[in-house]
Amino acid sequence: QVQLVESGGGLVQAGGSLRLSCAASGRTFSRYAMGWFRQAPGKEREFVAAISWSGGITYYADSVKGRFTISRDNAKNTVYLKMNSLRPEDTAVYYCAADSVLTAQGMSVMTSTALDGMDYWGKGTLVTVSS
């Protein structure tokens, strides 16, 4: 069993930066690929970034590539999302997720309707980017 708790969201001006954290409980954290997803008001949940269990492989949505960086520290059971050059369209609730089977690549191609099938989700943290 894995429990995920996100933190680090808040209000930031366009062009600013935030770093989100996702703290995981459970001994098997280091075995799971981890992903960040987001859901903007009135929109479906979408993939943002994913990282392999070792941290050596990462995937990004085209909309955040070059601005966001996902990383993990397995010793601290934590995955991070550093967000730079934030835009108003990045405003959303950001969720971290883990799955016992999916790879990071698999997470990157998940459709919005399939996301609910992933094993573990946090409750999310709100990021608001003002123009």
C-alpha cells in the first residue's frame, strides 16, 4: 500500500517558479514509476511528467517540456516537480500518482479515461498562475 501527499502549490505570477513535492509512504516506493498529472477547471485530467523507478528515465508532456523537471529521491520517498516559466494555462490541481505495473513511458501515454485505473493517487495541490 502506498499513500501519496502533495505539497508546494500556491499562487505565483506568470514567469515564476514553484517546486511541488510528493511524499510517499510504503516500503515499495522505490519500485514504482511515478507521475505528475494535472486537472484545470472544466478540463480532463492530463499527463504532465513521469519518472522511472531509478530516476534515470523521464517523460514530459509537450506543453511543459523545457520548463518542468521531474526528479525523485528514493531515500526520502519523495518525487518532485520543479516548474519554471509558469504560464496562466498551467493553473490546475496537480496530482502525483503511482502504479505497480505501469512504466514511466506507460504513464506518458495514458488517456484521461484510463487514469482512474492507476493504483495510487494523492489528493492534489493547487497551482494558480496569475497573468
